[in-house]
Amino acid sequence: MEYKVEEISPVKRKIMVEVPVEEVNAALTATIAMYRMQADVKGFRKGKVPSSVVEAKYRKQVYGEATTDLINYQINEILSGLSMQPMSRIDVDAKELVRDEAFSYTIAFEVAPKLDLPEYKGLKVDEVRATVDDAEILEVEKRILENNAEVKVIEDVRPPKDGEVVSVSFGAYRDGEIVEGIKAENFDMVLGQKQALPEFEDLLKTLTSGESGETDITFPEDFINANLAGQSVTMKARLHAVKERITPEMSDDVARKAGFKDVETMRSGIRESYLSQRKQMHKSAAQSQLLATIIEGISDFPLPPSMVEDRIDRLVQDLEYRLDRQGKGLQSLGKTPQQIRDEFKDEAERTVKTEIFLLAVAAEEGLDISSEEIESTLTQLAMQTRQPLHELKKYYEDNNLIVPLKDRLLCDKASELIYDAAEVTEIDPPAASQAEEKPAKKAPAKKAAAKKDADADEASVKKAPAKKAPAKKAPAKKEEN
């Protein structure tokens, strides 16, 4: 085999391959030998069928598979010899092998551009110091106490008040018919915590235990159920009971119920958890700023178009997922698919530029990812997404996602190396950011009627978009007839 590499552009390569007659015939002979082992031809014992008979009977499959296997083998051999990593799928332009004739084909793919690395070690960067206020610890304690509160039915016959729990059955009606999805029986909710629409809570505050009532309401334009957004219905409700929440005092018993040894251990654990999360958050922000500074100082260089398009695909998928959780679709934005993609182009190009830089640093530093690290990452992903590990591995392998996963891990290693070599200065957090940097709490559902749907959404798992792997195989083998 002989080949010649042609540089179509700084990010595209084309390789012309010439295969001599001897290799062509050898490839055909090897494939025929494999078929002989399994060929079932009347009049011959298995494994004893003459090669000429096998070639004649299975010619289409034999020549197709021999061509595919030869090209696949040579592609891997060529790329290994050139130490070249395709950043796109490999396009193969080839016909089929012909016995006793030389064979030629071409492959084309995109590569990362050559990059003159700037200085990336010993750079200065500020990292916000992680702090935790006592008020934040008390806020968590308050939530723990609320979770351990006892609920007791109030015997007095009176309308409920904010802070009290009401047990209700309700339904939404339009033209006398129940609206599917907006109904519940013996539903418990706390008044005054915006778990339901204000008009519905106002109705409940006029009822006493055993009473029923109704009111007309209009769902807001951003209602979780897009089919009801802006629509008017009649809400009918029956109040079964009014309950009060009796919150206990903080004690070692309460701390143990929350999974801690005692109150002191609980408070220490909460503080350490907040500090750890905040430290990682501030470190990530500083890393991003450091990388952005380095990237800004690099002269513009050509980017592989397929990488940019792939990143745009990811961004669009993420947007579509977020809208779907709101009960909306891309069409709700009032923009064409191309307009949406165009808006993401700059962000996608920045992401690709950063990845190419980090991969270049990884190569410069001789970084690598072991099979154990790949296995560990897939195990963590399986746990996070609650999928069987063997199924997740098969999905990654079948969809050529192992290579992009390895690239992502290489980028992470390179980023850590750059940050570890940086001159990091801790700075006090801006006064206004203390409240903003608290770990996010899950907001209560704003519509009691839609709580069940919202909970179902929370349980859904979105697969992490991953970079498309460069295809290292020629077109798939033809199936055996």
C-alpha cells in the first residue's frame, strides 16, 4: 500500500491510497477462507467447499466485505502512522475490489489546525474566596425542622390561613367538562407558599371543612401546561380538612433523623458541604476566566466546520430540552431553525477554539486518558442517569462516543494542568454576591394542579450531548444473504 496526503485546507486533509494487486488478492482470499468455514453448500462437507465455489456463490458478500475490511484496516494503519486525529467523520470514496487488479480509493476528513501555543503556565488569576454565613446554616436548619414538622387537624371550624395545610379535592371545568390533568383528590398543600395560583388559594380561604366552592380563573401565559396557558376555566374545590404544622425545636434527635450524629455534627457538615460546593464553583469560574484570557490572546485560526456545526447542534438540543420542560417547543421562539443556529454560531466557535487549544496543550504535555479513566467516567454517568452501566457503554460504543469522551477528559486534564500552574490569588467575594451564590434550592411548584406533571419532569433524564466521534470505518459491511 502506498498513500499520498494532500492538504486541501488548514483543517482538511485528503489521502489517496494505492493498493497493489497482491494485497487485493490477499484480501479476497482471506475473506473467502472465512466463508469456507461456515459455507453450507449441498454436496460438500462444511469446511471442505472449494474456494472457487464459495467465491461464485457468495460473490456479492465476499467482495463487499473484503473491500470494507481492507479499507478499515488501512485507514487505522495510515492514521496511526501519521499520528493524525480526524475531527470529523471520515468520507471514503471507493469502488469495489476486482481480482487481479490494483485498487485505489481516497479518504477525506477534517483535522485540528496547527496551533502556535502561547505561554499558558504561571499566569495570574483571581479566585473568589468561599465563605458561608451563619444565616445560611440557620436557613438549612429551618428547612430540616419543617421537614420534621407534625401535621395535626385543627378542630375549630373556620377558614384556613396562610401557613396552614389544607386537604382539598378540586377540578378545572370548561363548558361543563372536566379539564384533563387539572384535578386531584385529597390533595395537601400549604397556603401562602405560592404552590397554587392566587385566585385558587383565595377561594380556599373562604371555605370551612366540608364546604365546596368555585371560582373562575385564567391561567397565566407561562403556565407549565402550554395547552392551558392564557385559558379561562372554572375551578371547583371541596375543603376536607385544615391542618397545622407543629415544628419541633432543633435537637440531636432531629439531627439524627436528618442523617447526622448530633446538632454540632450537622451544622459542621452543612458548612463543609456549602464551602466545598462554593469552592468548586469559584474555581470553575476562575478557570473559565483564565482560559478565556488565554484564548483571547491567540490569533484567529481556522476551525473545522463539522466541529462548529456539532457544537451548534448541542446548543440547539439543550435549548429544545429547556423549552420542552416548560411545555414549549422551538417554534414558540418565533424564529426559523436557521436563525436559531446563527445565534449560536459565535458561542459554538468559542467552544471549539477552546477545545482545540486544550487538546494542543494535552499533546504538548503528553497527557493521556487510560481505559480505567474511561470506565470510571462511564460508571459515574451511569449512576447519575440511573442507567445500567453495560447499556450506557454499549450506547457509547455503538454511537462512536468513546473518542469524544476521551477528548473531553483530555481537555479537563489540560485545563487542570494550566490552573495548577497558575498564580492564584484569593479575593473577597463582592458584598452583593453573597446571597446570589447560595446553592440553588428547588422552587416549589407554582401550580398545585400541575404538581404531578412537574414531578414527572424532574424525574426525566437528559442524555448529555457528546461530540460526534470521527468515523474510523468505511461504509458498513454488506449483510450476508
